[in-house]
Amino acid sequence: MSVENPQSQGMSYAQAGVDIEAGDKAVELFAPLAKKATRPEVRGGLGGFAGLFALGTHYKEPLLAASSDGVGTKIDIARQMEIYHTVGLDLVAMVVDDLVVCGAEPLFLQDYISIGHVVPEKVAKLVEGIAEGCVRCGCALLGGETAEHPGLMAPDEFDLAATGVGVVEAADVLGPERVKAGDVCIAMASSGLHSNGYSLARKVLLDMAGLPLDAQVEEFGRTVGEELLEPTHIYAKDCLAVMAEAQVHTFCHVTGGGLAGNLARVIPDGLTVDLDRATWNPGAVFRVIQKEGRVERADMEQTFNMGVGMVAVVAPEDVDRAMAVLTARHIDSWVLGEVRVAEDASAPRATLRGNHPRF
């Protein structure tokens, strides 16, 4: 049984909240940006149902590596500040820097943007950042999806995710099985919080401290929002450059879980590494969060990278060579500690010891 409403009219997709024309306009705006993020192996163009990539025949035994990730609640800072391209860089970093841990060269990436209401210029800015990130790490932006979710997300809300694929020769795969006693852990400095721990950072700085995003903070030398939106450094090319010149046994991408927690994932049974806090000072953002939130050191170190974004585990004879490569690439690096045989089989595989000189 149906009840007629004389004032009712036929419903359309646009009236339901999905604007196909706006979506088409967004594609028109970001297509030239996306086309810049390519590689010679890409076949076809944007707009197909699937992206095509020719792997090539010069590999002996190629293994494909895949990684998926997002940006987390850092998205909310971008939303409030209406600055969108930087989280695109974050997205690429989170994906490709996981790929390179096993020695894989990033080949291509596909993104997924979910959004409450498509504003073409906003979507174009998101893709601009993603495309720029792909260019920085040498991978192709092979395609993606933009999904409008009216009723599920507020009009100004959005989220990002991506999957990246890389390649590594089977004989060259890096990992715990290559790590030996005597290997040296080299830290690569982070650019800030990167893309982890933002739920705690937002709670402390915005709620507990009551700081608006446009507040100038002396320790930061800029506003709260600018500090929180600092893009994640993309280490992929830096790591590949070190691999080309030094004997690297594995890398460790320092994300959720912190430095010791992530490094433990690449240290094999029977070995351990003591990480010396005295070798570096965490940046101002970490000091301010700890002070304003009265956050325990253990929580800080399990939540944030504390100033270390990537770690290379290298043969001891190649430490100087590896660090010279990083210096040439303008990456601040230092020796964190040395892998040794564990005295106790139940001991943690990675432990932070000592104190930072200034923290």
C-alpha cells in the first residue's frame, strides 16, 4: 500500500546526497596531477576499471610486497584547518615506508578517499598530496577510488587509505633472519609526530591544554596546527640508497608501538639490542605533549616515534658508509645501539636505556 503525497517529487541520486557531477569535476581537476606520478612500466591511463603495470623480465625471482595503511586521526587536524594536501603525503609515507622495510622498491599505489560531500577542489588537493608523495618515492599512482558517503559521514568529514605494491628479488629480501650479533642500529630522524599517536596528541594539546590550532607556541616556533600537520618524512628512496652502498640486514619503520616495540619485530630470537636514549633529544612537540599531559615515559615511547622515524640495521663494517649516504641525502642519523646475544631467552628484543640529554 502506498500513500501519495501531492507535494512529493521523484527522488534523484543528487537529492540523496551523491553529486556525480562534482565527482566528475574532481577527476578533471586531479587527473593532471595524478598523471605526473607515473613510471615507464605503467600501461594505459587513468579512468580504467583496473590499473595495469608491466613488471618486466629483468628480475631473476621477483617477489611482490604489498602494504595498506591510512593516516589515522591526523585527518581531523587537516579537516579543521582546511589544509588537505599534506595528509596525502602522510598517506604515501605510511604505505611505502612499510614496503621498503623488507627491501622492496615501491612500484605503484592506489588510494581510497571516503568523503561526506565531494567538493572538487578539496578532493583535488588530497590527490595532489598523494601524487606528490608518489613522485618523491618513485612509485606510480596507478588509480584509486573516491566514495561519497552522505548520511554516513558529515559533509566536511573524510578519510584516506591506500595500498602500495613493491618488488624485491627473493635473494635480497631483508628481515630478522639476516640480523646478527654485532649489527649496528642507525636511527634516521623523524620530521615530527609523523602519523601516529594523534588521538593522544589531540587530547593533550587541544583538550587538556585548551590550545586552539592557530595558537603560536614558542617551543614549536609556529602554530599548534602547523606543528601537528607537519608531513611524515618519506624514507623509501633514502633506504634504497643505503641498500645500494651498504650491507643492510633490515629496516624498521617506527610507527604505532614506538621505537622499541617496532624494532623488536625485526630482531630474531636469541638476540637483543639496547637503544641508548643519550644519543638524541626528542623534538619540542614530544616534550610539550609529555609536559602538558603529564604522560608517563612508557606511554610516550609506546605511542610516539620520539624523534626516530626509521632504523637501518647494518653490518658493523658498513656503518660509516651507510651514514655517509644518509648525510648526503640530508637525513640526520646516528648510532642507536648494537645487536648482541641475549643473556636471557625471555628478555625483550629491544630495550630503551638511559636518559635523553634534554627532555
